[in-house]
Amino acid sequence: MKKIMVFNLAFMLLVCFNNANAQDYRSALGVRLSSSPAVVNNSVSFKYFTSESLALEALLTFSDPVAIGLLFEKHRPFGAEGLQWFYGGGGYVGFGGNTNVGGMGIIGLDYKFTNVPLNLSLDWKPELNVISDINFEPAAIGFSARFTFGR
């Protein structure tokens, strides 16, 4: 059992801290649009790369409920210049009639135009609400457009 835990820890560190995959921007600010009834759906999106392949994405939703979410994302190359695929997870808090707290996963494609400070992404971000009401929202597909800066 101890060997399995050490192997899993070493594997996770290798995956999380492999910085060989450069992203073409440092930060991006824009919108994420989604037609799903997820707590964090149509949002202001801010993405910040903490390293070459690790990013934090903050999402702020102003609908009912007002919600804030934070995602930790790992970016990997996807075979074309400017195109990456990413995966990760995080959590959210929503404030409306009830306080909603839950977790979310994410997987998607991220494209940065070469000579234009524009980033587009398409993702699937399922949510599991655990406080106030327990429910799962699997249909959370979103499209993001962001202005990029830095690097």
C-alpha cells in the first residue's frame, strides 16, 4: 500500500509540475457563456498561468445565484500551434435564496490566435452541489472568449 501511495504521489507531481508545454499568454480576461442551469454558468472569466502549463481560472456569475468559482487547470499541447487541451477541478460558492457550495471538474480545448490578443475555449464543466441541495449538473458545456495579455 505504501508503494502505491508513493508511486501515485510521484506521478501526480510529475504531471502537475511538467513545464515543457508553453502557453502563449500569461493572463486572459473575458466571458464564459453556457446554456446550462449550473450555478456557475454565464460568467466573467479571468485565467492566470502560475507556470508554463498550470493555470487558475476565476469565474464570477451575476445571475441568480450570484456565484464565484475557482478552477485549477493543467494545459497540454494538442497538435496545432496555439491549441491546447486542459483539465482540472475546483469549487464554487453561490449566494442567492440559499447558499450553494460545490465542486466542479473541467476538460476542454483552448486556442490562442498567433497575432491577435484573443483566446477562445470550449469546455465541459460538470458541477456537484453539496451544500443547500445535493444535485449534479452534467450538461455544463461552455464557450469562452478572452482578451489576452502578458508574456
